[in-house]
Amino acid sequence: MSLDPALKGLLDQMAANPMPKLWEIPAAQGREMYRMMATMLEPQNVPIGKVEDKKIPGPAGEIGIRIYSPIAQGTGPLPALVYFHGGGFVIGDLQTHDALCRQLANEARMRVVAVDYRLAPEHKFPAAADDCFAAVKWVEAQASTIGVDGNRIAVAGDSAGGNLAAVVCQMAKAHGGPHIIYQVLIYPTTIAHAATPSMASFAQGYFLERQAMDWFFDAYVPQGHDLKDPKLSPYHGEVKDLPPAYVITAGFDPLKDEGKMYADKMAAAGVGVTYRDYPSMAHGFFNMSGVIPLASEAIKDVAAKLRLAVAN
């Protein structure tokens, strides 16, 4: 399978006009660069029913969240999707994933709660995981206040956010709640500093590069910490009795193998898993629906899976 033509054109354009490498610049500059890319690659001003920014209690201070209500929300409480953005635990925020969350809210007919968790290197592991877990607990506890059905809460995330969604599901099982009924893991990182064939094959030239992955984990993980800690590398955790999962990978993604490995491990443990690879895509394509038509189709497919998962 070759690269999607629209994606190849974008990669060629970026190769001709290279941006600074993440590991060569301060984190603050990397965050601004990511926001700029989101403006270029995402559809802008996607219509939405309502957007509300809030601050909620967290384990180390307030956590920012953004609640998206779909255009056709009807009456009564809606199922909720708690979304964790990607960006290697270092970059990314509510704005970089605003268009994606709007699309998911409208297409899935769910209330989407995006979580502005603490970022590294200012806040090391497990800050991000702890914030995300606290946010899901808050959504369940405040369900009636925010117009959510507390019995129909799903989680999702892309890349590092996929890691956090997987980790939160394992934490919820270990703690006896909150009750999560579905998880969507979009090209998740599941093994810290993974040494897989896809990590070697796609180490350079496909948006996410191996050197960036090393830089992300070095920023996020305290020196000397066990890389097999399930809260960091969910592949090494206990997966039996986790919520049903939809796991998505991209064919030209260094994270492809570890995403597939995690899907296979859950399936072997009896978890209901749907796995889908997009062989012509590269890492990050869910955030490129403004220029990659297949990304819009993939978002609609996720929304369809979510609608089915949370149906009464």
C-alpha cells in the first residue's frame, strides 16, 4: 500500500519547507508550532451546539475542560465522550483538538468533554494520567449537572491521548470505577521507548519521528522510572475485563505495531476489540481532516462505533 495521494502531497510540501524539529526547540515553541499546524490542517469554525470552558478540581489544582454539546442534542441527558488530546504528553491542548472534538460531538451525538491535562516537562509522569482519571471521575459525579448520562461514559484519545485513555480504563478497573463503557484508542502509544519493526521502518519522514518519541518520553518520564509501569506503558498492564475497545492504527506510523499489539492482547484476554488499520495513512491524520478526505471518513467511522456502543 502506498501513501494516500493527499497525504503524500502534504508530506512533500513539508519536506520542501521544513519546520524546526521538536527536540531542537523549547517545549513552548513546539506547542505554538502544533497550534499553527492545527490551524492549517483542520477545518475551522466547525458548527457546534454549544461550547463551554470550565475548571474542575484535580489532584494538584484545577484542570481545564471544554464541554462540546452537539447541534442536534434533543432533550434529556446525552452520553459522554471524555477526550484526551495527543501531543506526546508535551504539546497539544484544547485548541489543537477543537475541530476534532466538535466533529465527534456532532457525528456521535454525544457531549464531548475535552481534558486540558498537565503537560511535561513542567509536570512529569504521572501528572497527565492522574488528571485524566480525575476528569472522568468528575464527569460521572457531575453527570446530572452537565446533562450527561452517567451510565454511558466513553473515553477516547489519539497518540499520547490514546495512551491516557488506555491507562484510565485500567485505573478505573483497579479502583472499581468510574464506570466506562467504551474506549477508542487512535494510534495509541502503549509501550514507552518501544523497539518495534514499525518504529524502525517509519523512524523518519512521516510526521511523527522516532527521535521525537524519545524526546517526548524523556520529557515525561522521571529519570530511572520503570518503563514497564502500566500507568506509563499500558501494554504491560492487566487488560482482562476492560471496556470494549476500538483501536485504530495508521500504516506509515512508528506506533502502528504497539497499537496492534495492545489490541491483540486485549482480544486474547476476552475484551471485545475492533481493530482497524488505515494502511495509506500516517500518524496524526485524524487532525488533518481539513486537507485529507479520508480523515473525515475515519472520524465518521469512530462516531458510528460510539453511537452503537452507547445506544440504550
